[in-house]
Amino acid sequence: MTVTKECLSAPVKPRDFGFFIDGVWHHGREMYERSSPSHNQSVTRIACCTTQDLNAAVAAARTAFDRGNWTQQPGAERAEVLSRTATLLRERKDEIAYWEVLENGKPLSQAKCEVDHAIACFETAAGATRLLHGSTFNTLGPSLFGMVLREPIGVVGLITPWNFPFMILCERLPFILASGCTVVVKPAEVTSATTLLMADILADAGLPKGVYNVVTGSGSVIGQSMAEHPDIDMLSFTGSTKVGRSCIKASAESNLKKLGLELGGKNPIIVCGDSNLDDAADAVAFGVSFNTGQCCVSTSRLIVDQSVADDFEQRVSEKMAKIRVGNPFDPETQIGAITTDAQYKVILDYIDKGKAEGAVLLCGGHQIVRERERYIAPTLFTHVTPDMTIARDEIFGPVLSSFRFKTVEEAIQLANDTVYGLAASVWTQDISKAFRVTRRVKAGRFWVNTIMSGGPETPIGGFRQSGWGREAGLAGVEEYTQLKTVHIETDKRSHWIAS
């Protein structure tokens, strides 16, 4: 499908998608109809798969893994497939972004940037495929040689969320494939289209049948069954900490499958008095509003130096008030609609709790009513205390809580006063202070005088209740492997039992 400027509106009728197993498309017996959050009309119809469908997908992935025509391919050949995938993604960028906008509600400009990031992930993974290696030990004595082999872990179950359906798929999938594993993907029910589009793209790139399989449906049925499945060797899940715990329980009660978990976050952004306040204010407004705040690494806690707090909070408020909210196909739009009705209600409920518990509403806090769409104005609460609900819970919306500190030590304590540890940042022109904060704040990703920057060359993941394991970079390929230690004796055996 070619997407042109003339067709940048919702389709006249919803597009039907099947599910993909062993290189073959299948029709769903029951279908879920997805209504676009930005257009309030049906845009896709997605198959409601059964556990039998999941079992068939896992069996196909297992057969493909055991057959070895992907797993045992030389790294250079796997790299060629991943590189061709990147080329095909570039050719189909507009189409992928179009369906991402329709199902998710994010701006088209953002969706296109996310496809660019996905392309970079495949290109990075292609290079990593050729660099993956084990190690040797030539220090075990004159007649004993040691090797450590790195082997693919097997069949991977991949469960992706609705906030970044295509980008998060591509921050995992190419690295899984680079390791030599096969995969069964379950995208979020409300945003399945682009994961399904990937099936044809990978087939066109030369990926063997059975290596990439997609089953669609609810998390309570298909997702839970994946977590419990005895023939899935590893499960990668991105979503809430609550569901992450259920994955751990399911793994423990089934086959002790390895888990990769990227979970919730309540991420601090520390702004010191010596920073460039206008730059920092822009970063704060961006960090909490990007993707309508439906972002695991959203900077939802502002921790600002008391000496500049009044001025700085006003700057942030003015920035947030200027954010362009509206039709995601409008190139001027910066944030679009909230993705689901349920999340829309959750965000508004948290805003009400903030008001009720005594936080001061400086900006936003209201719905932006349009004819057919769900929007929430970027919201800033000041004079927030650590005991308030909005200070502790992950809201997953464009809602910022502001705290104040007198000393750097106090800022670090406030930053770490959470069960999470996904991301954090600090703004200061003092390099010593920057390093001090960087070393002390507990977070898997950290930014200094920037926010949400970086690329797929470096690993991502969280501390504490923000998850287990790492994705992207060479570490992201290694995550889907296991180590085998080999010892080789070169001399005649000295008998234990005398002859």
C-alpha cells in the first residue's frame, strides 16, 4: 500500500488483518474492531486468536529453531536479512507510520521518526550479528583448554505494549533474530497492525518460515498463555510492573523460562539552579508530554532547585501551554490523542486526586474537547509532596509533579524515593555535580543536559521494579543467548582407578 498526502485520513472501512504462523496468513474466527482514538471510527479488524493458535505458533517456532536454517546460519548471512529488512522498512515508512497513527493516536511526524529508529535498530543488530562471540581460556594448564560458547536461547515469546507498538517491537525483534532465536509475537490488542505488517516485510527480506510468528488477541488469554507456555524458552515483556509480576509467577510455575522485563517508571528530572533554565524548561515540557505522556521513560517528576523554582515552574507552564495538541495528521501537531478510553479515564482520575490531595494546579488539568477525539492538556502540579498519589504512581499521561530541593543531596534522595528505576536526568553546568548525581541516582538510563536521546547502539533497561535485563546494543543480542562452557583435554588421561 502506498500512502500519499491525499489519503491522510481514516480509511472508509476498516482493514482486516489475519495472524501469521509458519509463513502463512490465517483468518480469525472472531475479530476485534479497533476504533481510532483520533477519528472515532473503526480503522482495523484484528483476529482474536485462541490458545490453540498460540500452540501452533510456538510449535512452528520450535520446528524452525530445531531445523537450524536460521539458528545455524553464519552471522554474515543473518546480517544480510536484517539489513534487507532495514531497506524495506525505509521503502514502506509512510505506510507503517500511517497505520501506527490510526491505531495509537500519535502525530504522524512522531510515528515517522519512530520508523527511522526502527530502521537504525535493524542496522545495528545486523552489525552485532557478526560480532557476537564467546571466549577462550588458555590458562587452565598445559593440557586443558577452555571455551565459552554463546548459543541462542531458543523460542522467544515477545509481548509488546500499545504506547510504542512498532518502535518497541523493533527495539527487541532484530536483536532476538541476531542471536539466532525464533520468535512468537503478541502485540497489544489495540495496536496490532504494524506488527502484522512486519511479517510480510521479513518474508520479503528472506527470513525463513517459522522464525517470525504473530498471534493477536487479549493479554489475559494469549499473553498469559505465553507466560505459562512450557515450550517458550524466554519471554520478553514490556508493560506495567503489575503484569510483570504475573509473568514472574507464570515462569516460576511453568518451565522457569528466562524473562526480560521493561516495566513502569516514575522518572525524575533534576534541574539545578546553575543550568540553562530555558533549555531545561523545554526538556521538561517535552519529557512529560511526548507521546501524550504515555511513555515508560516520561519525566513525570520535576525536582527543581528551590532558589529558581518559582521562575522555572512558570517557564515550564508557559512551554506546556504552547504545545500543539490535535489531529495527528496535521504536521503542526506535537501530541495527539490518548490511545484508549480506559487510559483517558485513568489520567483524568489522577488529575482529580492531585487536586484533592492539595497539589497546586499551575497548568492544564482539563480535557480538550473536540468532536470525535480524546485529548488532555499537558498538566503541571506544583508544591507536590512525596506522600501524594500523583507523586508515587505511574500515571502514564501528560501530568508533571514538581518538587523542590535545597541541596544536591536532597535532590538525589527525592529522585531515589520511588520503587522504580527506569530513567532519570540532571541539568547543570557543573560537571562535578553532574557526575555526582549520575552515580547516585538509581536508573537504568541517565541523561545529562538532554532527555530521551541516544540510539540502539547502547543498552536500555531498568533498575529495581522497572524490570530485568537489557535490550538493544550488543548486550541486547546477548540477552537472548545462553552460555555453554567447554573443556578440552589434550593429553592422555591419568587414571583414577589403578589398573
